Amino acid sequence: MPGHGSGTEEAKKELIDNMNRLEELIKEHDVIFLLTDSRESRWLPTVMANLHKKICFTVALGFETYLVMRHGVPASLSKEGEMRLGCYFCNDVVAPRNSLSDRTLDQ
């Protein structure tokens, strides 16, 4: 996740292996569902899904709220004359950062 260090050389190797596995999973599937707890953890899979022209859904749960969002769909999959949706993070004005630090339990 952006804003989080990768640590030792062994941890960096594991990180690269996990990123390669994530990309392979995204390539192999038609639709991606992200059920994670932070913006950072959704950022990379969303960008990868957009890169590989996959439909991506985010479901984010909070204590009192929830969010369900469909990210960009490839123009080839959209109906004729319909505009292609943009990726939320590609159009976001806030750069990826560590939103987990200094976060209290009630936020």
C-alpha cells in the first residue's frame, strides 16, 4: 500500500511476488470485487483492473456506513454510444497516502 514501508529484503521479495500474483488473478478474471478496509488497499487492484480493462467493484464497510462503487468499464464492454466510466483513483484529487495512521477506532 502506498505510504507503508516494505521492510527487509525478504519482505520486499514477498511484496513483489504478491503483486505479481494479484496481477495474474486480475488478468484471469472478468470482474474484480474488492472487499477491503482502506483506500490504500483498494488503490493498486483498482489501477491494475483499469489497466487490464476489467470491471471492478469496491465494497467498503464502516461502523455506521458503507460504500459500493463500480469503477471503470472498458469501452468495448459498454453499450454503443455509452461513455466509458473513469477509475475512481485515476480521477481522485487526493494522492494515495497512509490513512490508517493516527486513525481512532471510532472513525
